[in-house]
Amino acid sequence: MPPKTPAKAGGGSKPASSSTPASATSSAAAGTKQKGNDSSLPMEMCSNSSSEYGFQMFDADEIRRLGKRFRKLDLDNSGSLSVEEFMSLPELQQNPLVQRVIDIFDADGNGEVDFKEFIQGMSQFSVKGDKESKMRFAFRIYDMDNDGYISNGELFQVLKMMVGNNLKDTQLQQIVDKTVLFADKDEDGKISFEEFCTVVGNTDVHKKMVVDV
């Protein structure tokens, strides 16, 4: 079943019967681009943005470590990560939904992830993050047009990223139709965040959305 938008486009792949929102997800403030990837960049941005949600999820040492990781990924020292640079993150290399993750991280939609977006995105995977914020991130993976609902077509597209050619489109469509029918309690033909949580909320998917800093 699930979400919507990080740094440029995306695709991926996954197996048949396990193509559910829960199994899918678990396998799962725009800053101005600055030249010169100075080592002081992360802490400067931290001090300027300390009141923002993402920065509240990490202490000073964690921000420094994330800054070090960010600079290591930023091969051209541009102050922001391209899709290619972002995809070098070990945690994402084998994830068929990597492009969706990037799209969500890329809050301003400029095709790159700056340090503020990086911190805010990574905060969704913090051990301190609450269940609802993690569930909303998972939901957004499927909500590709960011309208607050998962349509039949969006669910098909995301699950197609996961299963690739392991299923015929007709078989995958049957799974999608059954999933929407099961989750869509108000019978409006789409899945709301509340309906998504009803189906996925009792799983441990949110517990798997944790990255060591």
C-alpha cells in the first residue's frame, strides 16, 4: 500500500505475496546551495535551525556525525547532494524505493538534497522519532502526488518498483485492487492516512525505520 515526494525521480522492485504496505515500507526547508563544503557548514546550519523539528531529533554530537557523513557523500563539495551522491548511502543502495526516499528528502523539489533537508529527512529514522512521524514518512512513499491519499494507480506504481518484472501487471493489479478494497473503509476509492495506519499500524514497520547515526 503506501507514499510521495524526495530528490529526483525513482523506481525499484520486490516480490509477490509480500507486496503489502507494511512489507513494502520496511524493505524501506530547503536551504540555499552553498559552494565550498566547509567543515563548519553543519554546525552553522544547526545553530541557525535548532528550533526546527529535524534538528531537535539529534544532539550536537549526532549533528556533527551526520555533517561528516554529508560531506563525505558530497563529492563535488557543492553543499548539496545529487541523486547519484545520495544513492551512495549504504542504507539505500539495495532499496528499490530509493528514488521515493530521495523525493521526500528533497523538500524544495530542486533535485538535490541540502544539509537541512538531509537532517530533516534523517530525523524520520531517528531512534527518538515517534511512531506517527515514521508512519507519515511511510505513507508519503506511496502518496506520490502528495494529495494526502494513496490512489489505486499510486499503489500500483510503488509496488511495481518493488516487484519489478517478478509479477505480470495483471497479477499486480489484482493485488492492488484487493489491497485498496480491504483498506478503503469509507469506500471512496483511495486510502487515507488513517486507513493506512489501520492496516499498517499494528505491524512493527516503524521500528524498522531506524538508522544508526
